[in-house]
Amino acid sequence: MSLLSLAEIEPLFCCPRCRATLVRTPKGYNCTASACAYAGHAGFRTVRQWPVLVDFSRSILAENEVANSYVAENATGGKRGLRQKLLGVMFLPNAIAAKNIARLLSTLKETASNPTVLVVGGGTVGSGIDALYNDLAVGVIGFDVYGTPVTQFIADGHQIPLRDASVDAVVVQAVLEHVLDPWQVVTEIHRVLKKDGLVYADTPFMQQVHLGPYDFTRFTESGHRYLFRRFELIDSGISLGSGTQLLWTIDYVGRGLFRSTRMGTLLRASMFWLSYLDRLAPVSFQVDNASGVFFLGRRAEHEIAPRDMVAYYKGAQRQLIPKG
């Protein structure tokens, strides 16, 4: 893997509250701004090997939950691992994500030497993005709200603890539905990217609630584009189509009928072949009924105009766009 070491990332750290430089201490990191609440003894502690760089006064996260989250994630590792294997058999790999990650890496190598890629919500290696972690020419920084072997620190995406213009690209996959303010998270992504830096986002449109109380938002393909309005479009579209969306529905209908998550998963597994419909329906119709959407873009200094969003729409209802 191309994960950077914590020592390599440290020079990029900044205080998530005031963005001043952080200095390492025996217990963690302190803010160097004397007026900051995280200066001196009230700094950011390290839990196991992960610095916890979160301003808890402005976060949905609770400090005690973050301290215990690694244990909680791994306590059920066997069961979660089995379920993930079953879902892997049921669904096609995310070929769209794989294609877009390959394009991102190719573009990065043309424009930057030894590029650094930040993975927001990188507690696990997402579907289709393995190539990013296997490319030794790219340095990967990963963070999430809990520590894992593929993250170097714990943070909140609303307050990314990295300096302005510190990374060459950002990948954010299946994350923006789980943050309270996705617009703020995208603003932070824009801030930490270097001039002309790249972003790849993969976000649900029509999916049922998952991760319970930590699920907040969905985006149409057009809405997702407007979320990234301060980025120049390279490509955008559907990452998971109508068949996958139907499988989600079958799963959750089964959960409700049988009062059992396991029964929902089994029903979903029995209908796994529906995911192949993603390859059959015309893209224009899938835009209006997709399970997930993606955006690949380049950091810009200007926003797209609101009116441009009407003409941007790619779905099957284009007859509703005013003429002239």
C-alpha cells in the first residue's frame, strides 16, 4: 500500500478549530495559537496510535464514543466480515469507481510529482478504489471517525485538520450521506486541495437509511453536481443503477415484513441478478432512478451559475427543460 506514515503527514496538520500549526506532545498534539482552546494541556490526545484531531464542541461526535470506536468496530469483525463477503457475491464490483480512480491517478501523474491523495471517510477501502492504495507512486492519507489499519488519524470531515492547499486530490466515497452538512465538507475539500487539485465523489441517491442515526442526506445527479459547484466538471453520472436500487428496496421491504435484518439480506441475496439491470437500462432513465451518483472534477476559483443546472440535467425528462 501507499499509505503515508504519520511522520510524513504531521507537517500538514493544523488545528481543526483555528487552523494554526499543531505541535506534537507525549500525549498527542497541541495547538500553537495561545488563545485557542486546544493550546497547552487541553490539546488533542492520541488514542492507541491514532491522533484524535476533532473539535468536539462543534462536532456530532462524542469524545468517549471515538475513544471506544476501534474496539466496537472490531468486536463484531467476524460477523461484519461474513456479511461483507456475502454482499460482495451479491453485487457487481463498482466498475465505474474503478474507471474513475484510474482516470484520477493518470491525470495526477501528468500534473504532479509524488502526488498526495486524501481519502475522507477512509476507514475501509471502498469498492473499486483498490488501485489507489496499490499505486506506489501516490501517497495516501486516510481518516475516519474511528481508527483502522488504513487510517492515520481520526477527524471530522466538517473540520479537516490539514493545512490549506496541502493535497493533490481527494476521494470521498459513500460518506456525504453520513455528514450533517455536506456543503461544509465539500468546502473543506476545496480548501485543502492545491490549485487545480482533483476530487472524486461517489454518493447515494436512492438508497434506504443505513448506519441508522448517522444517515442524513441524498443527492440526485444534478444536486450532486451543484454540491460541487466550485469545481470544474471532468465527468459525472451514475455509479450504481436501477437494478441496485431495486435490491436495496427488496432488502428493506424484507426487513419490515419479517422484522429481521437477516431476512432482508437473504431476500436481497436471492435476487442478486437484478444488479445486472444496471448495465441494461438506458443511462438517461437510470439518472432518474439511480442508486448512486458520482462526480469527478477539478478545483476552480469560480462557481457554476444556478441557471446552468437546468441545462445540465441528463435524465429522461428533458422535455421539461424550457426552450429558448
